[in-house]
Amino acid sequence: MRKRNRWLSATAMTAALLAATALPATAEPPQRTVPLALKSFSDIVVDPTLGHVFVSSKTDNAVAVTDLSGNAVTKLSNLPGATGLALSPDGETVFVALSQYGAIAALDTLTLTERARYPVGEVCPSDLAITNNRLYFSYGCDTWGGGIGRVSFNGADARTGLVTGHYSPQQLATSPARPGLLAAGQPSLSPSDLVVLREQGDGLAVQASREAGSNLADVEFSQDGSQVHVASGAPYQIQSYTSDTLAVRGTYNTGPYPVAVAVSADSGALAAGVNSDTSVRLYPAGSLDESRSYEAPYLYQASLAWGPGGRWVYAVGNRFGQPAQLHVLKA
């Protein structure tokens, strides 16, 4: 991956200043809902440095980009089957899994253009996660053809088969606080399987595994990496397990049906999305008691992300027959 100069160019500095002014102002209403130029949703990631929200859509073959207030910035097309998103540790790249192209695209976060495309084989890559400067991807084109692979940030050493035999592509999660660990949850099954994998040599080894409810939708580490949070259709809770042994640690009583969970990297607060009353519920760091909730109709699975400073939450939903909607919510 190419390196930028240590000093910001005039263009980069201008972009950074524009991003700073794009932060939602405190005078704005606590909730803002804006339409996205997408018919559906696959994944969401926030770039806190340059101030952009990236939303992918497999059916649109595209990634929509907004500022932190939800204002449209651009839409990147020609991304066949755009699904999982991941932001590189240096903040220079957003990786996009191209499930219909057998590749990972690298998007430049400064220019908001596609920089490169890395072939990974005809395996239908899906979710993405990064640990120890390695990009992992779940994949699967056919039932019971799922697995986990890896590719370098520069596209070299693409490998599949690190884990095999999954029913479908798994939901992946990693934590900077626990380098070398990868949580993987199996959606679309009842009961659902949850596993914590650790890097071992050039492969992955199982550290712990367990059942984790039914119809798993999302997986997320806690801020310190000591817990793995899971959103499943049942039970009607965000379930929390220790990341070393997957022992039960606690539960967030959300009610039916949990479909998304996200943790602020800055504050440690937790956001949960549920689909019975179509709401986003917020929990302060270290507390199992809800502090605030918002109506957010028809949330997609794994559709939550936190903005910089833990001040705003982003959620994606969809009213029937309408474009996907981005909800900007004050924490």
C-alpha cells in the first residue's frame, strides 16, 4: 500500500477541515433521517478522521458516501455485489467485499475513488474484519460452502480455506484491544454458532465455541475486547460473552427482535437495534440499563455504527418501497 507524505497536502487539509465542519451540530435535532441513493443495504462503516459514512449495497453494486450529518457526498458504482466494509488502521482505505466479482476493492478515503481491486477467487466474499494488519473475509456462494479467507492490504497472498464447512458466510468481528482474535457468528440457522478464532502460525485455530441463540444477525467486540456481543432474533437480548472462553457475561434486555449491535471505540457505549418496535436503544459504557431510544423503522441486520467521540450513532433502515434511509442519532 502506498504511503502518503507525513505532512498534509493542501487538498488533504481542506478535506479534513470540511469533515470537521460536517459534524452534526449540537443545535441540530437529536434525530435526522435522510434517504440514501440505494435500494438496499449490506454494511456500514464510519471514517472518523475525514468525516464520512460509507454504506454498501449488494443489489445496487455500489457504496454511498455521506458526511457525518448524513448529507450525500458521492456514490461509487461498478462494485459488483458490494457487501462487507472495513476501514484500514491508518484510515487511508475502505475495503469492500465484491461478492459477485470474487475480489476485494480498495477505496481511497481521501479521493473517494477506487484505488485497486484484489482477486480472492470465485468464492463470493462477504463480511470483512481486520486484525494484526491482516484483512480477513468470510465467503460462500453455495449452502455449506462457506469459509474464511485472508488477503494482504496490498492484495498479495490471497488465501481461502483457513476455515471451511460453514452454512453460509459468517458475520466477523475483531478488536484492536485483542490483536489476533477473530469472532465469527453463523447467521441463518437456529440455533446459531459462535466461535472465537485465534491466529496460529499462518492459519486460524478455534479458541472457544458455543451456541448463541437463533437467527444470529450481528457480532461485535466490547471496547476493551474482553467481551463479544451478539444480536440474535432470540432470545430477546443482546447477549454478551467473554472473548477468551465465550462464557456468559451479561445481557441487554432489548425486547424482540435484536438485529444489530455496535460499540463506540471512544466511549465504550453500546447501541442495539431491534425490529419489533423498530428502535435503536443506547446503553452507557458499563451499564445494562438503557439510557435513550429512537424510532428507526425497519432496521437492516448489522446496520449500526458509531461516529467519532461517541456522540452520534448511525443506523440504516428501509420503509417498504422506498430507498434505504440513514438515521443520524444523538447519543
